[in-house]
Amino acid sequence: MRVVVLRWGHRIPRDRRVTTHVALTARAFGAEGMILADVEDEAVERSIRQVTRLWGGSFWVKSGIPWREAVREWRSMGGLTVHLTVYGLPLTRELAEKIKRENRPVMVMVGSQKVPREFFSPKVSDYNVAVGGQPHSEVSSLAIFLDRILDEAWLTLKFDDAKLRVVPQERGKKVLRVKV
Amino acid sequence: MRVVVLRWGHRIPRDRRVTTHVALTARAFGAEGMILADVEDEAVERSIRQVTRLWGGSFWVKSGIPWREAVREWRSMGGLTVHLTVYGLPLTRELAEKIKRENRPVMVMVGSQKVPREFFSPKVSDYNVAVGGQPHSEVSSLAIFLDRILDEAWLTLKFDDAKLRVVPQERGKKVLRVKV
């Protein structure tokens, strides 16, 4: 299943680290890319590009696209939109299965501050989904959501053309470095 | 199962937001508290206390305890230590079950920068566990780890004495405010 993440409300510089965690989580858990809506941030794009260059795969980040345009285009192509919000319906196994059964590409929308009210509207989001009803982190919410709808893809994903690859160890660190 | 989180390597002010996300994730996913090792940070303690006051429960944050002391004390009480690291063994269902079958209180150790080499040693960690072999976020790793070993407790946890409680909605926001 194709998944992209739309990150809304990024503020420079205060959100850079958390937005980077959002992007790396998106990549490691199986999303194909992240749209950083409404604001251009070359620094975030660069740091994610650097990770992809070293660790492989084709994860992309595009910043500066207006969220309305991104959502409109996604839906016009038949894509589903899922807004992660503490106010939404709890992400039970049943809800995750329902979303999977739609069998459509998914745009996951995560805010870094109070989102526009329209995000909750059927004109924007097909689902408003909560990873629990407590305040915590959009990074956690995204990880759990992707874990559920992509069937723990993070456990087995391979990234092409990686220059670095971790070899799991009970103790210590082992990293394979591929020379190019 | 009792779980506490030990956060290591917190830098003021740069790590404050991510450390706060770690603490809120720990709370929302069922840990009982967080030790912010080696550094005192009254601001983080205060902001988490404020969340607990509004959203209930008894989650605690203690900062400034040296990590060696915290680990030594935890182990002397029969507690298990699990170090989350990209270099460790993948968190398969089997590994999660094995950790659960130990049936001991768990201290989860997460770093915010390169951790001391000793963290990988059997003198410190009983397990070195990786939530995937790709760089992403200690916030995601903690969420997935707690989800697995506490059987998605985040979905059903209740927090006592909450002044705010979200009522899940398909659309819009609904929050109950309890007057005191």
C-alpha cells in the first residue's frame, strides 16, 4: 500500500527536530515520502536526503506545497486521507483493517500545532484517527499508525543502494559499509 | 507489568521538546514514570506535571539521578533493563514475548545522543533491542516497544482524577472538562 505523510504547521526553527523525527519515522516504517506543507525548509530536506543517501531507498521530502493543493491532488487521484488527531476515533485493530480494506493509497496528515478546523471535515479527511485519547506525540502516533496499516513493515523493509547497513547484534554495534 | 523509562543524554535546551515527547509517550503508552538521567531540568518536570494534573494518572518525572545509580538500584530490586538501540536485536513478536515472560519490572533506556559504550554491556542492559535497523526516532521506538510489551495498553488505559477527557468523535473535537 502506498503511503505518504503530510506534515502541517512546521515552524522554523522550533519544529525542525521533531519534523525530522516525523520524516525518519515515515521512511523507516514504510511511507514513500513526506510533504512538508506550506513552508519551504531546505535544511529539513537536506538532512533527510543525506539519510537516504547513506541508508538507501527512495524516500523523498517536498516542502512548500500548500496543504489544500496537496490534499486536492491526492483525492483527485483516488487517494484516501487520514488525519491523526487525539480527538478522532481510536485506532483499534478493526479500524486499521477497515482502512486497509479500502485498498487505496493513503495520505497521513499530522500537525505540529493546532490544525485548521477544516482538517476534521469530510472535504479534507476521510478518517480522523486517534492513537489513544491522551496527549503524546505525532511521532508516536505516526509510528503506531504505520505499524498497523503496513503490518509491521519496519521489521522487514529493505532499502536499495544503502551504503550503511546495521547487522543486528545482541551486544555492541556492527555496521556494514558498502564502498562505492 | 511495571515499566519505567530512563532517558539519557538530555541537553538543555536542544532536547527539551523531544524529551517531552518521550515522557508523554511513556505516560500515554503505560509506563509509570521517567528518569531524566544525570541532568536536572525543572522545565521538563514542570511541563509533564502540568499534563498529569490536567489529564490524570500518577506519571512522574525525576531528573538529575546519575544513570549508573538508577540502573544499579533497578537491578538490585530484581528489575530488567532493556536498551533501545538501532544496533540491537529486532523487536520481533518472539522477542517481545520473551521479555514479557521474564515477568519482571522493566526499565527502558533511550538515548538522545551517542550513549556510553557500557549501555550495551550485560552489566547494564539485559537486552539490546532495535525497532528496525534504520535511523528514526527514540519516540517511535519507545511507542512500538511499549505497544508490544504492554499489549497496546494505550488503547484502553484510564487515568484517574483527570480534569480533561477526550470523547472520541468521527468528526470534530469533544472534550469533557471535570470541574473541581
